[in-house]
Amino acid sequence: MLKVGIMGSSGFAGEELIKILFRHPEVKITALAAKIEKIHVSKMYPWAKVMLDLDCFDMSADDVGKISDVVFLALPHKVSMDFAPALLKKGKKVIDLSADFRIKDKAVYEKWYEIKHECPDYLKKAVYGLPELYRKEIKTADLIANPGCYPTSIILGCGPLLKNKMVDTNYIICDSKSGVSGAGRTPTQALMFTEIAVNSFRPYKVNFHRHMPEIDQELSNLADAKIGVNFTPHLVPMERGILSTIYLKLNKKLNTKEALNIYKDFYKGEYFVRVLEEGVLPDTKNVARSNFCDIGMQIFPEKSLAVVMTAIDNLVKGASGQAVQNMNIMYGFSEKLGL
Amino acid sequence: MLKVGIMGSSGFAGEELIKILFRHPEVKITALAAKIEKIHVSKMYPWAKVMLDLDCFDMSADDVGKISDVVFLALPHKVSMDFAPALLKKGKKVIDLSADFRIKDKAVYEKWYEIKHECPDYLKKAVYGLPELYRKEIKTADLIANPGCYPTSIILGCGPLLKNKMVDTNYIICDSKSGVSGAGRTPTQALMFTEIAVNSFRPYKVNFHRHMPEIDQELSNLADAKIGVNFTPHLVPMERGILSTIYLKLNKKLNTKEALNIYKDFYKGEYFVRVLEEGVLPDTKNVARSNFCDIGMQIFPEKSLAVVMTAIDNLVKGASGQAVQNMNIMYGFSEKLGL
Amino acid sequence: MLKVGIMGSSGFAGEELIKILFRHPEVKITALAAKIEKIHVSKMYPWAKVMLDLDCFDMSADDVGKISDVVFLALPHKVSMDFAPALLKKGKKVIDLSADFRIKDKAVYEKWYEIKHECPDYLKKAVYGLPELYRKEIKTADLIANPGCYPTSIILGCGPLLKNKMVDTNYIICDSKSGVSGAGRTPTQALMFTEIAVNSFRPYKVNFHRHMPEIDQELSNLADAKIGVNFTPHLVPMERGILSTIYLKLNKKLNTKEALNIYKDFYKGEYFVRVLEEGVLPDTKNVARSNFCDIGMQIFPEKSLAVVMTAIDNLVKGASGQAVQNMNIMYGFSEKLGL
Amino acid sequence: MLKVGIMGSSGFAGEELIKILFRHPEVKITALAAKIEKIHVSKMYPWAKVMLDLDCFDMSADDVGKISDVVFLALPHKVSMDFAPALLKKGKKVIDLSADFRIKDKAVYEKWYEIKHECPDYLKKAVYGLPELYRKEIKTADLIANPGCYPTSIILGCGPLLKNKMVDTNYIICDSKSGVSGAGRTPTQALMFTEIAVNSFRPYKVNFHRHMPEIDQELSNLADAKIGVNFTPHLVPMERGILSTIYLKLNKKLNTKEALNIYKDFYKGEYFVRVLEEGVLPDTKNVARSNFCDIGMQIFPEKSLAVVMTAIDNLVKGASGQAVQNMNIMYGFSEKLGL
């Protein structure tokens, strides 16, 4: 049994990791850390009563490392880079769900996150944990930079057309919609039930969200061109799920059927990416609590426009599920285990 | 135009008062106070933009009194009793939405609210602002103790049967369910959207809620007997609304039709109490954003059981709407104005 | 008192009309028609109990006309054009909430709605009831074609920039999100609570929605150029509200402040359009149950991109509220009455 | 691998069975039947795409039996009794989720369900599938009458006190609240999103719900006394979950700690019943999508009142999860498999 530790157990990604890893037949959760008073997991998460018998408390990375083979960091950015090096030096594998190791260019990271990067050496060693693009590198990685939720939904949606250089890279519009869990668990008035369950749907941080540089980096890699997307995130009054509607200007004549074939080809053998049939559009409910990414598409040849729509669960394929998928790849387990 | 001030404008009851009073043709809102940095009302409540041009800030009761004829205190208990006397001494009328003047017995108040009452003299002067029971007293009152939301739903539901001495007063069971706004606006993790909109329905404070002594006091008055109810409040994943299901053991033979007639008689001329026809049950959505209390009932004569079900909007008939109804009575306006 | 009839009282727009007109001080609802068995309004809408004493039944246009001065047709397309002529010939004013008189070009109507237009002569006489654009014509109109909900949110959002010819008219992207009431009241499995309140957010009818020709017609008029938008509607798990995120390619250098000034200028004196300050974005909850349209904006000069975001309540400014606003204009009432 | 067939795949219980059985390591779903046109499971349930490759169509019980070892009947009452005998005669095991074999007294069944029972002989053979009470009988049963959702929540809540004869059996009050999936999947206006997600909470069928005779039968068995409960179901605006608040009059002096010990004793070794600590109350969210039943309790000795609160997921422990638990017992699998 692989021993896994979770640092940041009290957030949504941490909770989702516990749920997924609990039903994973090849692992045993050995450590639950969080910056809180010691508490039994069944007090923190009453759903876990009788399922898991473990205390959660403010453990050091060192202490977590001592009893774990692999450590998930479900931490805010900045905190992860404080913990990862110690674990890696001890020979532990680290799957980091924060943004700290996603951006290859230190300067870009520091500009968007407004802090100094403490261990830039690791930026090169970290592998961007999107299995559909980097499976080979993930297999042998020690440090995974697990992708952000919005980026996952957008990169998977744009990948095939960009890779095939069929898109005008100057005018990519990503209109994304996320469930409220994407905003985290820290109580604020704006996130109260009474503020959201009152017919509230709203955009925020237009072209200002910290997932932008991550999206730009990966799309640029795919297209082999410098890309700067337009990105408008919105908050949907539901718990979980992201739907991204992506508008791409095509530079090739193409119809929907042809485009879908390009996607099916690109994602051949990828269990967790489901390219939908022509006329079928994704719905976040179909991927809720699963690690799937559903992709639907409509091409308007007369307008040279592709509308690509992707749906994921922000906490699963957009965070903890993908992290476990990465772990499965790193340890040679079947990629679906626990998922 | 009657000049009205609102202290506690930043809470739910305060916000609802602004909404109601804004469309009241005989009043002008002159003061918005809250313990916050000065802010324009349209910043605090973007829905109010262009509707209302007023700053909200940390005004003293004195300052509010200077520019108002009547002052609504939409404040937490304890704070109200600090402010009310100063206003009353200046000749202002005060409608207090807190619990501070509801409990006639100082000792009972102090036990349940775990603080000393600062101005017990006013307990006698205060009129319990349930128009259906105390309209005459309200007309000439200077200080209204506006009823709690749960008590309103329960007292109106029990009133007719208790008044007619048809109930075994030893075994009254009140199973109440409230929307989340009843829990107030202070951000806590338990009240976040992500904690509630996940199939969460739960009881809390069984026979331990501070509305109990208020319910007991008024039911005892009605029945002319000492009553101690059993009261289980529950939290419903919706914004607003209270539904109380009340189980009464009858000491008289009675069928549903006869009971409904007793209720129709008791509430004759009461616009805001709607006794439903036999076979029709209340639904909180039918009273949402209105000042109505809907009452449905089913009697099981063979079991000597009455099941009375009442629905109100906790923020309207259960708070701000009833407060304005009281104001209308105090100033001789049509009782429906603004409501 | 103006006598108003409502045909189509059993749908959402009909219900909303009843709510609004009930509190309108200058009108009296005299007829409620719907294709259903005769039923008292309080049975159909329990919230209306004691408020309104009227039966709703399957009245002919003739019979409604006999007891009304103005008739609201809250009917499906096709049905409206069967009723409107008879009423107009009797000298009644008609405010039609269906699509039947919105599209000036009969052929376009017939293509999109897949039926023959029965009374094309009225297309010219009908005035498109968007007061911010056609107030003068509305004043003297007999037949109002009340705008669709999506079109209202998009036309108001694009108006000022198009009118000022600042936009590349070939690549307008409208990504709209609507609450579920937009889909009407006919029960289908897809619209059940249990299908939607399970983290469901989804696009539908990409570039295929019947509101498209209406949007194209009005934007073309504004820009004085032939416009064909890209329009992706989405379903949001909330009752009401539309938020449209509109991406416009600018052909003029412009910053956010300048753009906002253009909007403030364009909507000067328009009570129901609120242009938000720089940095403030709209939220559907701020316009819920009101007739306001909130407009926020961010310009990215280096990308020549304008992101315009508008929020309305689809049942109010997007339907019944705007219909009453039109009635107020037609009869010389204050435009805000009842709203 | 055990071959399982599901009849009634298109309802909620059927869908939940597919979800649970799909992840069960010892079974293979071999037949999906429903009274609909032939459709691939991934069209009916888009979440199942790539997971399950099976058509669903209108198969006869015979045809299902040919390819299955055990058949789940997730059918409406009346339909189950048409199918079960044929399957049983073929030596198949049947787990029936309808009410057809739950009520031992044919006359009671026929009175409440208003139809003739077609195969009363099977009433005796059927085992009431509540493992916590009938595990021994379930082990060797061929026909399981899987309990109703409300009964499960109430019987488990009352069991220990009734068994110990500590309750006045004449005045049991069960105030239950259910998520909307309990009302089934047939589209009606009352179950639309737009009717429920508008602050709707309501009681229905007071002392009139068909689960009553089932509750009475099992409570009477437990108490060895004729019991007729008072039962008020309510509809909660959430997808799934039942919370029952049960008021029991005690005939023994007892405090909360003692009562909890009685419950812990009664449910010793029962993995799926979690007796909560003193002061902890159940919440439906803690059991959502799990087979647990959480039980909380507060005793008021001075009032001789026990308030027992239980939470289950109506589709899991209240239907399909319990059905699989029964299957696990019948086939000697670990009781937790798949759950």
C-alpha cells in the first residue's frame, strides 16, 4: 500500500482528495495536515465518521514526509513552495495543487502572484500535470504542478485545434463559468448562501484572473506561438463544475464533423476526455464528481468560427481527481483507480 | 412625510426595511446607521443604485433621532437596549426588531440571553408588536417589541385553539423550518453557499433556541395557562421563509372544518392572515416577500390531534414587514401601505 | 383607472404581469385569460389569495377586449398573431410579449419560426418596445412588439458603441446566461428541479436560438450595417435573471473611462439603465425583480477589445416589466409606475 | 461475476442502482430494462458515456431473467407484482424496490394502494429488506421487499426505544422532510425547478402518505403493540436526503447519554448506522450519496420527551443502496461492497 499524506486537508481540494483516496484500493492515507487545532477527521468532516480514523493537525512537511511516500499539497500558492523542497529532498514525491510550480517563467509568476519565488530551481524540474499532454514526463516526475481548474477546461478544449495550427491565435475568447467551490472555503460575506442563492450570476476579474498566465503558457506551447487569451470567469450559483465556452477564429475551412474527428484523434485512448457527438453539448452535471472532461463543439464555417464547450468538475478533473490521476501514472497504477 | 431612521442597516432586517420603506408612499428614509465605515447605500446594496441617495455610517442614536420621527432598531439584542432609551426620551417612537423588549419577565430574559437587562423599566411600556393580538395597544405605543420570526409563525398558528381552550397545554410540539437568512449575515463557514447547497437540511438548538421564552410567554397569555412548548428549529437550504408544523393534542371533539371556522373567526378582518381552505396546505413560496401568514390545518378527531401548519416570510411578517405594519398602525396609515 | 386584460395569464410572463399591475396605482386588472379550465386566480397563484378576486378562463380576444382598454398578450408566438388584429380593430391597444411582431422582415420571421405570418400588414405598424431606443414611437403606438429577453440584454449592451460606429461589426460575440424561467412553464423532464439543481450549467442552441434575428435586426439598425452576431445562450441553475457577456472588437482607440462616458451619455435620463462605475461589474441578483438593466464594462485597448456585461431580470425588463414600462409611456403615466 | 438486471432503469432508483453496481467489484450489469424506446445508456445518462456499454429497452421479465442471476425491480407499485413471480419461478432472486411486497396484510395493502394484490402468496415469502432488523432472513431470501425511504428513516430512528418498550406507543409524531427526488421523475409542473427553487418548503399528505402502513407494521413489530404513527412529510428544495424528526413520549426516566447507549448497543456492529455523540445532530449532507443512516438524539427527562433525528439519502439507504446492501448479504459479499 502506498502511503499518502495530504497537506491542506481542510480546504475543498483536500477534502476531495480524502474522498477519492479513501476508495483507492492501492493507497492508505497516513497523514492529514492543516493549519488548525488538532481535530479528528470525523469532526472536521462528519461524512467521514467510521470511514477514516485519523487526526488532522498542524504537521510540518518533515513530519508528514516521515510517514508518507507521496504528499499532496492542497495548499494556497506561496505556502506550497515553502513545503515542497523539504519533501523532495527527502526523496518523497510531491503533487502540488497550488500555482507555485505551474508557471515556468519565474518573472511571470512573480508579476501575477505578487511575491518572490523562493525556489525557482524547481520550476524546471516540475512537470505540468495534465496527463493528456504530459503523460510521459509525469511517469518519472518527482514534483507535479497540478493544473488549475480553469486552465484544465480551456487547454483541453483548445488543444487539438491549436496543435493543428488551425486557429487565429490573436483572438481567443474564453468565457468560463465556475461553481462556487472554486472560490475556496474561507468565509466571506460574498460567498454566503444568502448572497448567492438569490438569483446571483456574475462575472469577475475580467482578464485579470491568476489562471491567465498558466493558460497562455500552455496554449502557446501547443500552438508554438505567443498567445494571450481573453478570459472572463463567472460565478454560477452551484457547488461545483466549470463550463468553458471558447470562441476560436479558424484559419482553415472546417466543419463540425471534421473538427470532432480531429478531437477524437487527438484524445484517442484518453479515458477521461469524452468528445461528444455532433449536436450534443456538455453539461456540468454530467461530469460532477467524476474525473471526466466532456468536450462539445460547433463550427460555423461561413463565419470561420469554432465554438468549443468543455465541462469538468473543478474539484476533480480541475484539482484532486487529476492529482490522483497523476499519482496513478507516477506509480504505474491503472489510471482510473479511485476515480 | 414621516421621517424614518434605520439603525442596523447592514443586516438582513435592515435591508428589508429599506426595500419596504422605499416603496411606502407616506414615509421618507432619513437615516441609515450601521457599525461600518461610511458608505453610500448603493455601494452596500447595488440593487438600490439610483433609487436611494443616502450614506450609511456609524451614527449615534442621538444623531439618528435628530432627523427622524420614528426609528427602527434592526440590531442584535443587547445593542437595542443601549439605544432605545435615548430615542424614547427625545420623544421619538421606536420599533425594535431585537429581542430586548419582548420578554416581560426580566429574569427570564436575563437567563436566556445571558446578560443583564439595562433598562427593565421599559419592559412594561413596550408593546409586543403582533398586530393580530395587540393592535389596540400598538396604536398608542411608543416602543414596539417586534416579534421574533419563529414566534410569529407559532403564535399565529396556535392562537385560536389556545384562546378557545381546546388544547392540552402540556404537550405542544413545534417543528419549525427556516430559510438561511434567519441565521443572519455574519460570515461563518457553516453559512457558506458551499456548505448548504449540497443537500443540507438539519435541525439545531433543540429546545434551546432563544425564541422559546417568547413563544411560551405569548402562548401562556393566550391560553391563560403556563405553557412550555417543545421547539425544534431546522435550517432549510433556501434564502427565506419559515414553515412551522405544530402538533396539538385536542381536549375537545373537533373536525377540520370546525377548526378552520374557529380560525376564520379569530382572524376576521385580518388582511395579513390567510386561513386556507380545507385540503390546502401552506407553502413558504406563497408568502415569500409578502407580509402574509398562511395557515393550513388538518384535524384527526380519532387521534385528538390537530396539525397546524403556518408559513411566513421570516424577513417580512417575521421581521421588517411586521415592523412596518406596526408603524402603519401607530401612525394611522392604512395597514397595507408599503406591504 | 385604465382597464387592462391579460391573455396568457398562466405562463411566467402572465404571472409577472399580474404581480406588477396589481401594485400599479392607475390600472385595474379586468380580465385574465388562459387556455385552461376556469379557475380562480387564487387557486392558480396561491400568493394572490385575498389580493385579487378574478377568475381566469379561456376567454376570446373579443371578450377580453370588451372589458379592457389595453390588452397584454403573454402568449406563445403564432397565438398572438391570431388574437392581436381583432383587438386592434376594436380600438384596443395591444402589447404583445410574443415574437410575432418583432421581426420587420416577414421572410426572416417565417424562416426562423417555421410558420406563415398571418397578418404581415401589422409588422409595419408594430413598434419595437424598447423604450431606450423607440420611446417616441411607443408614445403613439397601438401595437407594441415587446422585445425578447436575450435581445433586451444584448441590444442595450451594444447600443452606444454600435451607434457610435466604434465596433468591427463582423465579429460580435454574445455569450448569454439565463435563469430557468426563460424556458417557460411547460413541464418537461429537462426542466425538473432534480435535473437542474444538481450542478447543472449548460449551453444550448448555439447560433440557433430564435432571438438571433431580432438581435441582428436591431443591432443592424443601430450600426447602420448588416450585422450577424454569434450567440450562445446558457442555462443557469437559478430562477430568473440574464447576464450577457459581449465581446466587441473596437476599431477606435478607447479606454474604459471613455467608453463608460459614451454609455452614460447615451442613456442619459434613462432611469432603468444603470451604467456602473469603472471596476464594478453587474450581478443578476442586483436586478432581480426589478426593471433595471445594469451595464458594466472593461476595455482592453491593447487588444482592441471591449467586454460589455449586462444584467436584467428576464421576466421584468426582459418581458413583463418592460411591457408595463411601454404601457406607462403609451398612456402618459410616470414611467416608473408599478415598477 | 454475479449477473444483475435492473428493471425500471429510467427512474431515480434505477439510475442510482446503475451508479452503485457499476463500481461493485463482484457484479456485472447485464440488463437494463425500462418502458421506453431502445436507447443506449449513455444517451439516457450522459454521465455514463464510456463507462457502460449497454442498451436500455422494454424487455420482458423473462428476457431479463435469462441473462441475470438477480433482478432489481425499481418499478412503481403494481408493476412489480406483475414481474416478480415469473422471475422467482425461474429461480432468480428478486430485490423489489416498490411497495408491492412490503405490507404483510393483503387487506391493508389493498386499502392504501387501492388495487387488488395479484400474488398474495408471495407476501409471506418476501423478506422486509432492512438489514439491521432482518439480516438473518435476508441471507436466505429469494424475494426482498426493499423498504421505503421514509420508513427506513423512521424505523431505524424508533427501533431501539420501541424494542425496549420505553415509549408511549399512542402518540408517536414523525415529522419528515425529503429532497425532491423522492417525488420521482415524471414531469409535473409542481416539480419544475422554477416552482421549487423559489423559497418553497411545504408539507403534503399529512397522515395520508402510503408509507404509513409500512411504518406502522414495522414499529408495531418492534414494540409488540399496535402502533399508528402521526406522519407529516415535507418537501425540501434540495435534490436528495431525508431528515426525520421523531417525537416520542417516554414512559421511563432516561437521559440523553443513557438513550444513546441503548442505541449504540442496538446498532452494535452495524456499519451503516452511525449513532452520533451527545450534542451532535444529523445533517442530510453528511449522508448524501452514502448508505449511512445518522442518528442524533436529545432527551428532555423533565418533559418525558425524546427527540430523535435521523438522516439518510433517500436514493441510497432509502432505496438503491439498501437494495445493494441486501444483495451483498444474500450473496455473502462484504456488506460494504460498492457502497
